[in-house]
Amino acid sequence: MREITVPPIVTGPPVGGLADIVFQHAREDPERVVLGRKADGVWRDVTSGELAAEVLALAKGLLAQGVGFGDRVAVMSRTRYEFTLFDFALWAIGAQPVPVYPTSSTEQVHWILHDTECTACVVENEDQAMTVGSVIDRLPHLRRLWQLDAGAVEGLVEDGRSVAEDVVHRHRGAVTPDATATVIYTSGTTGRPKGCVLTHANFMYEADTLVARWESVFQGRQGDRPSTLLFLPLAHVFGRMVEVAAVRARVKLGHQPALAAAELMPDLAAFRPTFVLGVPYVFEKVFAAARRKAESEGRTAAFDRAVETAVRYAEARERKAFGTGPGPSAALRMEHQLFEKLVYGKVREAMGGRVRYAMSGGSALSRRLGLFFDGAGVTVFEGYGLTESCAAATANPPEATKYGTVGRPIPGSTVHIADDGEVWLHGGHIFSGYLGDPRSTDAVLRGGWLATGDLGRLDEDGYLVITGRKKDILVTSNGKSVAPAALEERVRSHPLVAQCVLVGNDRPYIAALLTLDMEGMAHWLSMRGRPQMPAADLVSDPELTAEVRRAVVAANTLVSQAEAIRTFRVLAEQFTEERGLLTPSLKLKRRVIEKVYAKEVAALYRT
């Protein structure tokens, strides 16, 4: 199969912009709880009426401070309530928020603010204010700088008291669907980030399509009001789409600024969402923590049996959904029920206890992990998309999820596989181009089609399987082409491995650089009665090396001998964003990693 189109289920908005829904909901049901706001460690409900009032008050303040229709305003912050407040307030006056990752370097901040000609900037704290301040002399358009932790919202609200409400609504009434809503910058894995221009129509079409097609997720079970805790960065298109979709669907939305398990898990337990949207890293961490806990309690064998049962149960349900099997047998259902209280219920409890659905994107989720969560009572809909496609372009449908794929095109869109295997996309969610960069725009937009740069195939049911990225393909000196993603994912699934990067371009064979998972390493030492020690002392440990080698050998079973990992090196440090080796969305900067570790790579090929 080379192409598949799924008919639309929603129509594009004829008028209006993203902020309209806030005021519409306030008129229709002002007491409906739509957000959760954490203050002093306690979650407080925010109603539709309260949200509209706060958005209006902030919008008035922005107008009072000189922010005009069409102006771009940078927002540099972690995921927090005020980010959403600024988004909708800026949209209400026809301005364009430009999200900036809070971990961005000085030069990245300068590039984004200069490229977008931002007239104002919102930062979260003093460190970020100093980052912007250090380049402010090179930003001739920047006139205002507000700091959230220094009372920015309160100050702007006070400034806007003299502005009439009608002024905001006149601005809002002038916003059209084809107007620019935001400029979101790509992660820059292979070069300088590019600004993707996304319209109000892009977001509304995408959000309304997802909410309508995945109604079971966004509406929740009967008597269980839907809610989600957003922990994805709002500077990323996926997080931004969650924000918009939740507000439009009246899903109670909470914000969590830290992706680290130590901070995320307590808030999941307190907020108790009905669904979550995350990246594979989150689901891997939940699974790894559950297994470590079972091992610490001497229940490893029982946990592993529960995992196998969940996988077999989910596989049987999957076969039934596709008409190739009868579903779980009576014996399998009884075995599955046995582990419900022992294992599965505890896994769900770690995610707050009410989660029954999840969406995963950003990178590949292993089929086995997806099947486990499904068997444990949490259906994970894996999808695929880019900043240029306004988040999801494909996703697994609720009635027939196929793990190991990224699903079918979202309604109203088309997926085409080009002659060289590249994935092309078409639909109302596709961006209008890169800001001020017609050459790069022409390189990816071809007659209305978005050439993604990703390689994939469509299976017999029209489900997309991503096989790699064109720029990531390794070509050995023997002429063998190797897509690294599947091998890296399999190696990384081992509890001791945090990251894996394959190397081998113009070299005789494939090799790998690995980093250690700190929590997994500490647990591994503890279970063997060995003292805790830094990673630098463990990278050459024979026992640990043998354990990691087993992960590599298992991964090699996926490919031919010519594509297999011949040798590897365990590194003492992890690849981090702070070191410039990861993008803010946790993607590997392969070229940079290979350059930084040039000596280690060279050592892998010494005979």
C-alpha cells in the first residue's frame, strides 16, 4: 500500500480564533471546572467563568502595555498555569505567542527572538531574565520583558484596569482562522531551528478532529469527569496541542513543570487524571519503577509472569479487533484476573488510579511495552507527527489499536509513501511554511504535500510504521544501509541502559555508544549487595558489561549479521540537553554526539 486517505469528521472553522472558545464556555457553563491550579502544594479548581475573567484581565493588561494585533510575544517558561493563561490572552488580542524552551542557550534565545522580531518577552524566573538581558542589545524590536515569578500577571492585570473589555473583544473579533496563531521552532537536530508558522485553523482543525475521533479518551467514562495532567513542554507542538484540545473539549487540565519521575509521580497521584499524553520515556519509567519495586520485594518472578500474561492478553484482544482471532481464552482471562490486584492495579495506581487511556508520541514506543500497558488496563494510542503537521498526523484508532505502528491518518488527511520510502502528509493540519525562509519551505512543501524526512511503510491495514529518518541512515564502508532506530530502541529497553546511539558511517561495521540509567544502576548494585558507586567506576565493570552485552545480543536478533552491533562502549556520562547532546524534546543530536565522543568512536574501530 502506497497511500491512504481517511475522510474528515469535522469541518474547518469559517470564522474566529482560538480564544473564542474560552468566552463561549464561560457563557454556556460558567461553573464547569476546566483547569486545576497548584498553589502551595494544593490543587485548586478553576471554572470556565474564572478562566475567561483571568484571560480577559490579562489581555487588557497586554494592550495597556502596548502589545498590538499581530505582534509576536515570546513565552519562555516551563509547563505551568500562567503559560496557558498568556497563550489565550495573546490570542484574544490577535497577538502571536512564540514559545521558547526554558533550557535554551543564550544564542538560541537570541535567534528565536530576533528571527520572530518579538516585541515583548515573558520569562519564568531571574535566570531566564538574565539570559534575555544578555542579548537585549541585539534585539532592536524587544520593548517589554515580564517575569512570572516577579508578579508579571498581577502587574499586567493592574495595568489593564483602565482598558475597556470591548477593546479586547474587538481585537478578538478581527482574528480569522487563517491568521497566524503561533510560531513554534523545530528541535534543530541537524541545524539551526526553523520557525513553523501555524494558524488558528491548523490548531482548531487538529484539536477538534482528535477530540471527535478519540471521544472515549476526551470524554471519559460515564460519571468520571475527564481530566489530564500536562507534563509535556508547552514549547513543543505536542504539549501545545494538548492544551488547546483540553480547553476546547472542557477537559480539566493541570500543569506539571517537571518530567522527572520524583516530581511527576506524586502529582499524578494527587491530580488523578483520566488520561495522559506523553512520550515513551514516561511509560518506560513507570514500567521500570514497577519492576524494580517487585524485585526489591522478592516478587520478580510473579511480576514477569504478570507481564507475559498482559502481553498475551493484549495480543489476543488485538487479533480479535482485526478479525484474526476469538479474543482471550477463558484460561487466559482467569490468569489475567489473578494479576489484576497483584500487579496491574498497582501500575495504574502509580499513575493516579483513574488513568485508562494514554497517547504517546515524539519517538517510537516499543510494541511489547504498549501491549503490557494495554493488558494492564491502560490503552496507549501511539501516534506520529511533526511541528510542521501541528502535532499528530497519524494515530491508532480506539476500536483497533495495532501496537508497533503509529496508526492510520487522522480524519481529513492523507499519508503517502514516496518512491524512496519517505512519508508525505496532506491535510488541514499542515503548516503554511517556515518564517522568513522560503527556500526551506519549498524543500518540504511540494504541491501541498509535506515531505517529512521520515521513512516508513503502510501495512495491509493502512497503518503506518516508521522505519527511520532519512538523515539518520548509516551507510557502512561495505555499502550496507542501516536504520538505527529499531536497534537503539531494543537496546534501550534494558533497565540498565538509558540511551543508545549507533555509529558506523563509512566504517566497516556498526557499533554503539551506551549510557547507564542511574536508577536502574543503583537498583542493580543494591540487589547484588554491592556498594553504590559512580558510573565512571562501573563502565568497565565485567559483570555490568556482561549484562549490557546481553541487551545488545538480544537487539541483534532483529537484524541481519551485516546490520548487527559488533561492539559497544559504555559511557560514564549521559547525553543531556545541558551538554548540547539532546534537543529539548529529548531527541538525540547524533552528529554532535559523534563529534564530542570522536575518540571513543575511533577506539571502537581499532583492530
